[in-house]
Amino acid sequence: MEAFRSQVLADTIVAQAVAQPTSEEQARAERLGVLTEARISTQTVVNPERYALSVDGVGIFALSDIHGVKGKQKSGKSGALKVFVAALLNGQQFRVKSELEEPVVLFIDTEQQAADVKLVIGELKQMTGRENEYIDSHLYLYTLRRMSYDSLLSDTRLLIELHHPQVVFIDGLVDYVASFNDEVMSRELIHDLLLICEEHQCAIVNVLHENKAADDANMRGHLGTVLAQKAGTVLQCQRGKTGIISVSCPDARHGTMPTFNLRFGADGHLMDADLQHQQEQQAERERKAAAKQAAKELVLNQRLNVALHIIAENGGSIMRNELTTKLEKETKLSRPSVSKFISQMVKDGKLYEAQKVITATPETALPF
């Protein structure tokens, strides 16, 4: 009897062991659970995007997402960031408006030394008029220039957990990787930033230089490629010959932000430059139109000189059809184009025509 009970117990243990899922089966079931949660169906409820800022009513920098700000070196990226932060602190700065109620902003600078970063505070005070207490309770500005790439991401996560910002600016994303051309490291970094965005429901705005070639506006390396692929918004800063900084939106998942313009005044402070930019664009259009007209007149005068030379060689007058044939040969223009040219010169008083005879002066023209 005892032996029977032992056999039953042994069989039960074996049956239970067989019924237990293997580690592979358990891992598969857990992964399917993750994928099931990621499915979007007709019944899925998705919260609408919430933007941190807007320009003329078009939202930018959605929360729970990453974004990019690009430009050549010294193209005004830092100036644009100051305008964004000032708008968040003060509700609006120039045409940039905050869509959040007294947000907390985390600003990480990995490029400048402490003295230069401190100047940002002074500029923001001048732009917003906010008191020290308000700025210090809504803006957390850090200079992490001396930190290594292998600690910057964890440091950023720690600061986000500490301050709970709604908007994070990283001025110098390239310092978060050993090489911006390391594809694996670049993808891991952007993936980790996306997870942080979603976990903390904040927008992370990353500043990255464009490639050095003047005609290449892509952000640098594999890091720039991955950021461009994943970013909800990518803004571009360009500095013109007169110092105006144009901030445009070459790439956006939804609405494209209208371009706005900035410049530094004589006192070194940022100013709205939209009106000046419009005036410069109008002046440039007028300059191009004048240059085009001058070039056109130069060509017409050259053709007129050819026509006058032909008329002079013909004794001062020539039949129109003969002049047309000779001009067609000399100028390599089509016959309709030459005929149109002659008519225009007659209309403008540069040539004279009577009874289909063309002359250079009205005195030599034949009477009707």
C-alpha cells in the first residue's frame, strides 16, 4: 500500500512538472502580452497630442515625444532655444506661444562653460521680466560639459525623475554618444530617450549640428539619421548675411510650423525680426527683378546694335523681310522671335517703319 502511494505521488509530481510551461514558453507568453498591449484597434482610445508650444496656432514639441533642432555651427540654435524657454516661462515670446500652464523646464547644456550658461539666465530674465524666484522654480538649467557620454543619459533620467519637467532641452545631443556615426549606440540612445518621454510624458528637444557641407542640411551621422526618423518635429535654424536667424520647420509629423525670424539687437538682446526679414525679402525680390530687367535690356540693345549695323550696311534702309532674314541668321533666333523683336523696337522708337521699309531714323523713313 505504501508503495502504491509513493507511486501515485511520483506520478503526480511528474504530471505537474510536465504541465509547467518551459522557460521558452513562458518568455513567449510574456512577449505576446507586451505585443497585445501595443495593438491599435478600432476600439483603442488614444489621447490627442498635447503640444508644448505653438507658432501662429500650429503646435510644436508634442509631449511624450522627442524632437530635433538643427543648423550649421553658429546658425542661431541657442538663440532659438532661448525664445522657446522664454515663451514657456512667460506664456509668449514674439510669435511663439506656450500651450502649457506654468510648465517646469529642464535645460541641459553639454557644450558651454558655466559662465556662458549663466548668461542664459540673464537673457531670459531680460526677455521675460520674471523674478529670480519664479525662474528658479520653473527652470532647471544644468551645465554638464565635463560629464562623460557614458553617464549623460543616466544623469538626464535622474534629473527628469527629480524635477518632473514637461519640456526638456538637450543642447548638445552629440555628447551622449562616443561617436555620432556609431549606428548601434545612436539607435539605443534615441530609443532610450523615447522611453523616457513616454514614461514621464515630457517633450525632449534635442539640438544637433547639420553636416558641414553647405548644401547638406542633414543632421550629423547615424545619430542625426535616427533622430530625424523618430522625431515628431524637426526645426532648422539658418542665419542670413544680415544676421537674421530664420527658424523653419522642414520636417513635422503633422502641421508644419510657420517660419519666424530673430536677430540680436545692438545691445546684444534677441529681437523679433519678422518685419525686417519681410523688408529684406521684398528688397531682394526688387533687386532680382531689376537685375533681370537689366539683363533683358542688355540683350535687346545687343540685338538692336546688330540690326542698326545691318541697316547701315544696306544704305540706311532695308525691307523688313530682308532685315528679318539677316537678323535670324546673326542672332540664331527663330523667325517669329526676330519679327517680334523688330515690332518691339519700332514700338519703342528705336527703329522706324514705313511701307515695310525699316530705317534707323525717322528722317530716312519713306512716307506712307
